[in-house]
Amino acid sequence: MASTLRSPRVLQRLASRASRTGTTRILTGASQRPTSAPVLVSCICVRCHLRASSTITVSIPTTPSLRQRHRQHQHQNRSFATTSRRQASKPASETASIPNRPDTTTHYTIFPQTLPNGPPPASPFTIDLPTLRREFLQLQNTLHPDKYPPGPMKQEAEALSARINEAYRTLADPLLRGQYLLKEMHGIDVTAEDGAGQHPMDPELLTEVMDVQEAIEEVGDGPEAEKAIEEMKTENEARVRGCVEALAGAFDGGDVEAARGECVRLKFWVSVGEGLREWEPGMGGIRLVH
């Protein structure tokens, strides 16, 4: 009987051959021939079939284990610590910022003490110039570039100082202030090169300006010339004050079109005033900036 038994290794070889041919011989303790009608089974031997049926399949959960989550947390902590060390290693001049930095959104936000309510009509067009100058000097003292060492903070202080200077110069001058409000708040640029076409000048104003220019040209060079020029300066200063008052009333009342007209008028009278200040005997007429 021992001669007829096949060893387990032989049984496995026979099973592998049967799996390639598509049939399986079911072997018992004695050698048997295949039946006349081969039976198609699962292409494995009996022992393998029994082993496969006894195998327990364990599914691995896709959720990270506690150890994996702990490792991820440690990696994130190491990354954060590395970033923190890099930031801490930077010089203070690269990470610090200017203290008490003003709000540079508009010229008005730079001076909150003088202009807490912003531009007109929320606040009057007329500005208390001494108060504005005091706040301006305080800001310049705080942000003076010489207070900072060379580097990003000094560059930032220089840019802020230039920005504050521009805002103060604009707000302190009624003409520049009016032009700024028209452009920034209402989109009207009366200083553009094509401004004459977009904003035609009042014919009455043009006639009045031409009369003043002709009177200056006729002054001559005699002793009476300087006296005549002084009288013209006084008259022109009165015109400028009248335009500034009218401009303030227009802005305070929310009349943008009236403000535009007064701004153009004021520009001409300011130009006449500058020409009168530069006048010298024998100079003749003056050049007006439109």
C-alpha cells in the first residue's frame, strides 16, 4: 500500500500540471485513471483547496493607525519648529515694521487728529492749517528715516516720509486740495492735458483773465509801474480768496460741477498771482498756466 501512495510533493506537482491543462485529477490513496467525463473543478488539488478554504482573510483598515497619526504629528511639529527657527534667525530689521505707521489710504486718513471725519462733505473743505502743520511735524519726527539703520525699515520710513510730505503739501494748498478731491473722489482731472476740451472754460472768465493780462503788459517801465503792479496783486489776492470761498461752499454742499468750475477759475487766478510776483520792470506781460 505504501507503494501506491503518492507523496504530498508529487500531489502538488500533479495539481499544478492539471491547472495548466484545465482539468484536475482527484487522487486517492491508490493510483486511478481519470473518468471518461473529466470533471472541471477549481484547478487546485484537494489539499490546496482545503488550505484555501481554511484561510482567513483579514481586511486592513484604510484609516491611519494611532502610531501613524503620531508620526505625522511629530513630522508637522518638526516642520513648524524648523520654520520658526528660520524666522527667528532673521535680523530684527527684516521682520520688524515701522511703529505707529499712519493709514495712507488717502491724504485725509494720514492726519486723523486734524481731519477725523475725512474729506468733504463729511468734513468742511476749509482746514485749520496750524493744526495740520503740528500733526505733520509730529509724524515726520516719528517716521524720520535717520532714526532707522540701513535696511528695509529705513527704506519704509523714507517712502512714508515722502508720502506724508505729498499729502501735507496737497492739503495745505486750496487749489491742490480741490484738484485732489475732484480727481480722487469724483474722477474729474482738471489738470489733464486735454482738460480744456473736457472741461471748457467759462467765456466770462476767459475775457476777464485776458483783460488782466493786457493791463499788465501796458504797465511799462516807469516809476508808476511798480505801484500799478502792487495794486494788481491786491486785486488778484481778493479774487483768489473769493474763489477759495466759493470752492469750499461747493464741496461742502456736495455740488461737484460747481466745484469743478471754481477749481478751474482758481487755477487761472493763482497763475496770475504767480506772474505778478515774478514781474520786473521791462518784463512786459506774464505767462499764464492754463
